[in-house]
Amino acid sequence: MATAAVATASRVRTEKAPGIKPRGWIGFLFIAPNLLGVIAFTLIPLISVVVLAFTDWNLVSGLGGITFNGIDNFVAIARDPGFWHAIGLTLVYVVVSVPLTVVLGLALGIALNRPLPGRAVLRAIFFLPYIVNVVAIGMTWLMLMNPKAGLVNQVLDAFGIQPGWFASSHWALPALIVMAIWGGVGYCSLIYLSALQDAPRQLYEAADIDGASAWAKFRVITWPSLLPTTIFLLVTLIIGASQGFGLIALITAGGPGDSTTTISYYMYQTGFQFYRFGYASAIGLVTFVGVLVLTLLTWRAQRGRALNE
Amino acid sequence: MRRKRFSRREVLAGLGAAGAAALVPGCGSGGGRSGALQVWGGVPAASGPGDVVKAFQAKFPQYAVDYTRFVNDDRGNLKLDTALQGGVDIDVYFTYSQGAMALRAGSGLAADLTDRVTNDPELKVFLDTEQPRSYIDNGKVKALATAREPFFVLFNEKLRQQAGVELPQAWTIDEFRSTAKRLTTDKTVGAYTVPDIARIALGPNYWYDGNRSNFGDPHFEQGFRVGREMIADGTAFPWTEVLARHLDAYQQNSFLTEEFHLWSTAPFNLRYLYDAKKYPHDFKVSFAPSPTVDGKDWNGGSYSNFIMINPKSPKFEAAWAFVKFWLTEGATPMLKGGKLPALGGVTDDQVITGMLGKEPDKYFDMDSFRRVVLEADPKLATDTRLTGFPEITLAVKQQRDLCWLGEKDPGVAIREVRRLADAAIARNERRP
């Protein structure tokens, strides 16, 4: 009797939603492991951060130790010189490293699009930094940039320059920017390369017939066709650079002084060294909003230009 | 054959069951509790704890013990904290940093051991507050030090004799500095760095003065200034090299390769000095006491490696038996990792064979070892006031680095430490 009732109900539901067949739900079983992963490791932490941003909590005191403190954390952030210092450093890091990475990636992409001997090998070599382990990259650069015995300073010595790199509060951030550019250029060039190969051949042929210069062809044909790719790269690189953490944790730990304490590292210190999880969550939330605004502005600016062209 | 069709409810039930199956084993208080006593520590089992556990099980066959090692860094301590908070089966655990100590003891993660300590004549020394060996939170004993880690200054005997420098048996910080100067050569810097002058002069809780920080005391600026001057005149290791090579964690390598001479360190680093196959070197090491400052002689070392019992442990009696065993008679195997037992209870021979390897005479000057490590009774400074401790630790490190890199004047650097420390103390004392 009950079975019959369930079967009837099932039929009724099917009739109400003809697009979804009952066995379509089996598909959810296939994505269940991934779905559970996303819920457990992304959605729940995300919601937790939003909730914790309005609390004073040190983790060790357990859930019972959570004290809601309204907007106190956000008021404290507004008055926290350490936060604004970290924001300033992050902006410098993003504003310098992202455009340079994109420009150099574009130049390299165009170069690799030409029929060079050993092109495939060169592409692989330039892409390598993107896939190499961050620890290996960090240790290698640490040796290369040793102020006394490093290869970089031995070369620069010929020009009378001896930067302190990671052992100088003036040079540590530039050193990290150099590493970020080195690590990102190969990736950008590969993305640009695939976009360049999709560029319409017939337009180049028409431009050749009209006697257009190389610069004119780049400005009128190549660049507009690369704009969607550029928007994609800018957005992903801005997000990535704003979250930059691994190399800082590995090489400088935010120092010397606080010269490389970017916002991600400041958040880490606040949460995992000082155990101020509520405050760290508020920093995370504010940073998220900031990166979102920056990304949207970039996206809108580039999209507007793409539409105009 | 007709294929079974799943209803939405069945699918949801399946998802729920799968989720529960995945999540339940990893959480919930009491989940996965075993019969054995669970002990978490930061020292690898092979460096002593494994043998302590064996000896305990031999004496108390009714108890089984599982020792789990966590790496004693930020991530390892976070793992321990979340495990304790999440109800993972941990009965006894170790705390190595004072910052973590205050947090754990103050957050209900440490059982009250006051009665046990008070009622046991062997353990009454843990109630001493002059040179504390325990952490007392609101009048309750929450943690007991298992190790004693006095600082001393190591000399490279070969280079010392070449330089014709006498091995000091008592000396001041100025004599330390002049000795470093005499030992500096083209190849070897006189000292790794200067001992903590403020600590020697002020003793425990030296960062605090009432409800403010104590960085207005001139010894802090003196420490920064002496360090900077020694680096500038080449008698202390260049701080650019220390940072660029991450030397703070690998000081022993530069000592063994004779890059620097005087090394102010503690017994845990002696393990690098008696194994010439693994850590090649061709010199003996001799010992001098820490220098004094203005007649004050606090040692830079402390009582440490605090053992604590999880208040949620259902095996408190077994846990206490283990703690007491470790403190009173079981810690001898820890000598191989350079951990002198907090309560003594070991013979000189056990210390020598435990800490200095199989051929102590080959690698160490035994007269000075006996004098400085076995016979001396230095005043150890263990901090028990810990308000804003991690924040102040970071502020001191950051400003010291800038000062010793030559980028900031010692006075300016100390004033910045003072500002940051005052803010950290005020902020933490406001918290509930």
C-alpha cells in the first residue's frame, strides 16, 4: 500500500517537472564526493569566516569561547596601522607585479608565436616556473639573491649595485615582485600564445595587402583580439597576487621588520600566531571585498574598452 | 530486467549517509577513544620519548602508551590545539612555547594539578615562584616543566688556543665582547651574536612592568646597541647573512665550519657536536658560563618542555602516573636530545653519556663541562606573565632585525617595540 503511494507521488512529481527524470538524481551520487568536498572545505569555512568576523575568538577556547562583538573588529581594522601598512604593501605588490607580468607575458607570447627553431622546447622552459614546487622556487631564489655570494649580485656588482634583497627591508618586496613576475610570465605567454593562434588570419592578410606596418597590425588587429584574454589574465593575476602567501611565508616571514607583511601574511599572523581568529576573519572579509572591487573595476574598464574597439 | 529508479528522497538519504560516513569518524567528542594512554609531544620518539614510554610500560604493565609526535611549529601547534578542542583522544601533551601555554591553560585545555603537586613532597618544588618550574594560572598549577635548559657559551678549543685566549670561568658582557674581538680572524667571526643582555640583568617576566611593557629599561636598548656595534666592527656575525641564509635555525652548521667562534646556546645543540661523521669537525668544544651584566647573573635559559593533562581525559590516574614517572625517574632517555630533567634525579655519568655521546673526551673539554653544566646552579628565568606574548615576541624580532641590519637606530627600534608591546598588553588585557 505504502509502496503504491510512493510510486504515485513519484509519478505526480515527474509530471510536475517533466524536465527532470527521476533517474537524473543518480547524477548527484556521482558528483556527491566533490559536492561534499566543496561544502566541507569551501562553503562552511566561507560562512564561518563571515560569522567569525563579528566575534572575538581564539580557537583554543572552543565554540563556547566565541563572543559576538558586533562591528568592533571592523572599527579596530580602520584604526590598525599594521592593517593599512599591509594593504599598502599588497597594493604595491599587485600594481607593480601584475602589469609587468602581463606585458612581458604578451611580449614573450608574440615572440614564441614566430617560427623560431626549438620553439616547443622554449615554450616548455618558459612554462616551467608555473608548475615547479613553490619551495624549490623559494630556495633557489634565496641562493641566487644572497647579498654576498648570490649569482644575481655577482652580476650586478659589475654595475656597482649590491642590493640586500631578502636581508634588506628596502629590497625584500622588490625581490618578491621579481620572483612573482618570473613565475607568472611563462603562464601568461602560454595563454597569449593560444589566443594569438586564434586571431583571424584573413585580417592580417588584408592588412598586408594594404601595406600596414607591424605596429599598425598589432594595434588594430592583434590587441583587440587579445583583450578578452588580457581581461582574464588581469583578473586572475590580481586575485592571485592579492593572496600571495607561500613565498613570503617560506622566504621572509613578513620581514625584515614588516617590509613584506602583505595582507595575506598579516591575516595569517593575526590568526595563526596571535590566535585572534575573529579579527583575522574580519581582515579576510574586508580583503575579499577589496579584491572584489578591484577585480570588478579592472573587468569593467577593460570590458568598456573592448566594446568601444 | 527492470532497472530500479531512485526517488529524490532515496538519493538525499544516500548523500546524507555518505556524508555522515565520511565525517563522523573525524569528529565528535570521544570518537575513536582507545585503551592506550595517548601522549602528544614535539620530540621525535627516537630522541628519547620512545624509551621513556618503554620504561613506563615496563614499570606499569597495566598501562599502554601511544606516543604521537607533532612538529613544534605554528602548524604543528595548531594541529594539537584543534585536536584538543575537537575531542581527539589525547590524555597528556607537551607545550614548548610560552605563548601557547597561556592560551591553553587559560582556555580550559589543562587539568588542575594543584592538589597532586601540593600533596607530593617530591613535587613541592613546582610551587616555587622565585624560579618557577610550573605554570600557575589563577592560583592553579596547570603545567609542569620536564626539562632544564641553561644557556652557556661554547668555545672552539683549537681556535681558542691558537688565539691564546684564556677560558673564562666568570666574565662580564664587556669581557665577552673583548674576547670576541680577540677571537675574530679573517676566516672566523668572534661570536654568533650577543647574549640577551636584558634577560641577564632583569630575569623572568622582563618584558612587563605593571600593566605596561618594560622596554623603557635601558638594558633593552643596550642589548640592541651592543649587538649592532659588534656586527658593525665585525666581531659578531653579519645579520644580512643570518637572514639571507636563514641561519637562526642552522647556527650549528656555521659553528662546525668555524664561520664564527663564541656560541651562546643550550644543551639541545650539543647533539651536533659529538657526531663527527654526520657533522664533520676536528675540534673540541669547551664551556664557559653566560656572562653577567652589571653584576646581575640571570641565565638566558629556562625551565621548559611543559607537560600537561587534558582535562577531558577519562584516564586521569594513568595520565598522572605517566606525568609523575616522567618528572621523577623516567626522563633519563631525554638526555640524548639535550633535555636535562627539571628535577635532576640523574647522575653525572648519566648526563655525560646521555648528552655527550660515546666519546665525550674526544669532542668536549670535560673539566669545563663539569664546572659549567654539572656543578653550577644558574638562575633560570622562566616567564610566567604572558599577556600579548606572541605579539611582543614578533615586535622584538622585527625591530631587532632592522636594528642589526643597520637600518634603524637602537633607540628608535626599542621605542617602537615599546609602543607595540604596550598596545598588545592593553589589547589583551581588555579581552574577556
